[in-house]
Amino acid sequence: MRKRTIWITGAASAAVVLGGASIAVGATQARDVWSGSAGALTAKIGDFEIGDDSDGPALSDADRAMASSAALAKVGQGSVTEVERDDDSGAAYEVEVRLNDGSQVEVALGADFQVMSQSAPEYDED
């Protein structure tokens, strides 16, 4: 009877330790996935961030795809890291693109997805 009690206690302790470790790992990996208030929800997966800081309606998948395509057509090879409505500069959309050389540019687009402006390439100081 004593061996059985020790075995059950050991198994329960192991389950608690493994369960806690699993929760800790999950929480660590998911901490940057969703952030922001309900009005300005942002999702981040790796370097790609989907967010909308404007007070207007949320971007549709079609608008996000059109804005990404227009920005990449302007700057060439790279990967889109963020697409959002832009209320500040008079542009309808702002697209951030990480170029293959590691620099990042911002492309401002009008409501018709025509390029209005492009920032100079900026390099991370990391």
C-alpha cells in the first residue's frame, strides 16, 4: 500500500510540473500575438503585423492584398510587415515593407491604391 501511495504521489507531482511548464511555454510564445484595445486590435506573427490604428472601418482582406501588391510593385522585392489605414498623412493606406537588404520603407497609397509617396529606406540599429 505504501509503494502505491508513493507512486501515485510521484505521478501527480510530475503531472503538475509538466502542466505548469506547458502553460509557461505557451504563454511565452503567445505573448506578442495579440495586443491593443478592442478598438485597435493588432495581430503579430513573426515580423508581420496586422493592425489598424485608425478610427475607420477595419481593412478587408481584399484591401490588404491590393495595398500589399501596390506597395511591392513600387519598391520591388521584399516582404510586407504591416498594412493599415492612414488617417494622418492624407493617404488612405500605409504599407511597411522590409526590403531584401534588411531596410524598411513605408509606402503611402491613395484610396485607388496608387502610390502617393515612399519613405527613404531605414535600417534597424539592432
